[in-house]
Amino acid sequence: RSGPDRGVGRWRRERRVAEGILGALVLGAVSCSLHGHRSFSLAKASVAAPIAERPNFSGVWKLLRTENQSPFMQSIGYNFLLAQSAFLARVTQTIDHLGDEVNFKFESMPPLCPTRQSLVKVGAPETPMQDDAGREMLLIKPCWNGTIFFAELQYVKPRHDLTIERYLEEGLMVEHVKYPAKNTQMRRLFQKAS
């Protein structure tokens, strides 16, 4: 085409792209705001967000490696010796993920804490849990942010306010825990066993 018709076609294409971007931002903001997620960031929004398929975390996942685990553990009150030796634990998470419900079974060897199970539901105000050493935590207002399963995470005694993200990266399941008040974070990367 030439002349004014060509300009109209281009305008329509640009409008569809702009509507897609706006739709992605609105869906992301509404999805998280409905579940009380207060830190939605436009920088994290993506045009592909409404198209991207949410991961299914079902399976048996074994801890492959950690990043910044020892300093992070010290920041939430673990003593130096326990924080330094934490890498020796063999951690397994068995997950049954169906829609907006994720059932976790946590095991560690040596067993610092008995096997724990938690059923997490998207939008639940809080879900009581325990970490690998048995310390009480609350998972608060879990929601989906695109392909990332996000929640606030609060240690009960002593209190520490964290966030946790669970997502897939290069075939591994990542638990990414952040402690904004102390400007630190840790990642645990799990490999699927079955």
C-alpha cells in the first residue's frame, strides 16, 4: 500500500502493541493487588506476561547449590557455626502443585527438624511454616507475578520481614529470599529428581 492507507495500517499495529503492553501492566498490577502484594514494579512487568505460562513446580526437587547462604543465615540470627555448616545439609522438597494450591513436603538430612508439610494457597492471608532448622515462619499473601510465585515471608521469633520468590531458571527451581532491611539475599537452586 501507499499513501494514507499505509499510515493507518501502521497506526493500527502500533495501537495493538500499546494495548498489549497496557494489558500486561494492568493484569500484573490487578493480580498482585487483589492478593495484597504491595511492591508491584513496572520494571518487572513484561509484554509476554499474560502469554507466559505459569510454571508447575510438581516433582521431587533436591538442593543442588546455594548462593550467599551463610551470610544470609547470619543476618536472620543463626550463629556462625550453623550458618557455615548449612551447606552440608541435603535438602529435598517434594511438591504437588495444582492450579493455585501448592503442597510442600520439606525434608533435610541430617534432620535438623522433622519432615514438614505445608499447603500454600494463592491469596491466603498467612500460612504457618518452619524453616529447615525448625524456626517458625509465616508465608503471607502469596500471589503470581507473571511466572514468579511471590510472597512475603516473616520469621516469628525473632521477627525478620523478608520476601520469597519461586521460579524456574534453566531447568532449575529457584528459591530467592530477600531481606530488604539488611540489603541481603540468598538463592537456593534445586534440581528435579523425578
